[in-house]
Amino acid sequence: MNRFALAAALAVAAAVAWLASRPAPVPDAPSPPAGLVLSWSGPTADADRATMGGLCAGLADAIEHDGGLASPRITNGTQVEELRVAAREGRMRGESIGARQPAARQAIGDYLDREAGKSGGPLDADARRRWVAAFRGVAAACGVR
């Protein structure tokens, strides 16, 4: 091997080593949906934001998964609300993010009403899609994928 080939091979090896040693890029946080700006305050603000984001992402996943079943169990808006309340109560065990974060609670409630509606009636494919998108929108506004 001549000196030029050896130098080129060493340069390539150094470049590969340098690229491999760089930290992986952090993915961008999802963009919050238009019209949803959440305000968090107090000593629990970061934890409240993360908890709400995780809860809403989980609700979106559950509703979407249920819709793919041969016989979905969540078939109306009232059941979506019951699922939301049961998930919140199970996760929070008596604590209330809404009581600590009234501005976020109001913004989230208004957003869900606007995007998914208030109907307790039948959950057709379009209504299910709107609920999934709305919960994912809240999760994104909380910085959760």
C-alpha cells in the first residue's frame, strides 16, 4: 500500500470515528397544534406538563387501537369521557393537575371541545379520528410524542 492510500484510509477512519463519537441528534419536539397554547406554573409545572402529555398520548393510542378491533369497545362519546376520567383518576390517585394548572385546564378543555366536540353519541370513524387527533394535539402541546 502506498503512502497516499494509507493516508486516505487513515483520514476516512478518523472521519468515521469522529462521526460515531458525536451524540445522536435530539429529535425536535412535536409542534403544538394551532390555537393550543398551554400555560404551566408553579413548582409542579414540568411534572404536570409531562404527566398530562403522557396521559393524552396514551388516550389517543388506546382509542385508536380500539377502533382497529373487530368489535370496538369504545363506541360512543360518553365512553371516551369515561375512559378519560378513569385514566386520569388511575394515574393521579386523587391529585388534580387542573386544580394546580387552571389556565392549562381551560385551554385543554376548550381545545378538546373545539376539535373533538361534546357529543356523547355514537363514535363513528370520523369522530374517533377527531378524538385521537385532539388527544395527540394536547400531547404535542405538552412536548410529548
